[in-house]
Amino acid sequence: MRILAIDTALPAISACVLDEGADDPLSIETIAMQRGHAEALLPLIDRVMARAEGGFASLDRVAVTVGPGSFTGLRVGIAAARAIGVACKIPVIGVSTFAALAAPLILEQKLDLVAVAIDARHGNVYFAAFGPDGRVAAAPRIASPREAVRSLGAGPVRLAGPGAALLASEAAAAGTEIEIENSGLDIVFVAKLGLLADPAQAPPRPLYLKMPDAKLPEAVQLQPAPL
């Protein structure tokens, strides 16, 4: 089975092609960016697929990160994945950003709790925690760093995600033993999770834990809908 994985949830765009059972992707590319996901993603995917023998016709499924993360980035990535799925007549799998960030640590099979934090802005983080067996220990939510640390107990806790550093000072004050392991998302683990997932149980729907920061002007919000 061959999969195309796409990530646009965080400040980067990434894609790779991976064959089931392989450790290394056939093709991979990542570009760090804060804006411009919509313009850059499809050319990146085309380049990644051009380096994979058989191209789009060789794919058996597509995986895409569904959040939490950038509202705009998620919409761009999920739309692209769905379009490729329709064109190639293959399943599209939604992969949680939390799961993709935690997977490398869980696979190391240590006994520590694994927590993931992503900067949600305005002093908050998107947060979730997993036991050593990969089961959810703290349900995905948006929280202040203090609230997130309080849910972790005394530790030890292994932290991942671009918001992990935001928890460090709170953890020190609370006496929680933490170790920051990684901050970036490895697109290969999006592909591996996509290969393992049941398409019926992992639809490509965005996981939003808060409303978007941007709001419609008041005049637009109050405008009555046409009859």
C-alpha cells in the first residue's frame, strides 16, 4: 500500500510518499512558512509526486493532518487531500496533529506520559496527553499553560510540539518533572498513522478547538439573511 501524506497544520507545508512497511519515504519535501500555504502547497505536492515512480496513479490512499492548528492551513491541506482522493478514487484519512507529534515518542515504548502542546496564541495552548500505550490520558483541549501542567501531575512527562516550551516555566513552578523531546512534526509519521488508520473511523474533517481569531465586521454580522 502506498500513501501520500500532507501537513499544513503548523507553520510549514510538508508532503511525502511512503510505502507500507518502509521506514524511509520515496519522496519528501518540507517548506517552513507562516503564510502562503494555498499558493505553495499544490506545487510542492506535484514535485513530491514527480519523484515517486508511478505518480498519482500509484497511490492507494491520502493522509492529511486535521488539527488542531492554523485555520487557513487546515482548510488548504484538507481541501487538497480531498481533491486528490476524488481524482484518484482512493480513501482520504484524517490524522490528528496531536497524534502525529506524539507518535515518535510513544513508539520508543518508555513508561513516561507523553504530552503535546501547540501554541494557540493569546497565552493558551492546544493540549493533549497520552499514556505509554498510546491511549488518551488527557483529552484534546485548549488551556492555559498552568492548567495544562496541573493536569499532568508530578511527572515524569515527555513533551512534544511547538508549544512545549510554553509549559516549561509552569512545570518548574509546579514541581512537575518534564523533558522537552521535540517541537516539529515529522510528516513521515503522518503517513505511518494514515496507513494504520481505518478510513471509516478517521474522516478528513478539521479538528477545531476554538473559534478563529478573525471576525466578520459588525455590519456584516448583523446583516439579515435574504428570504
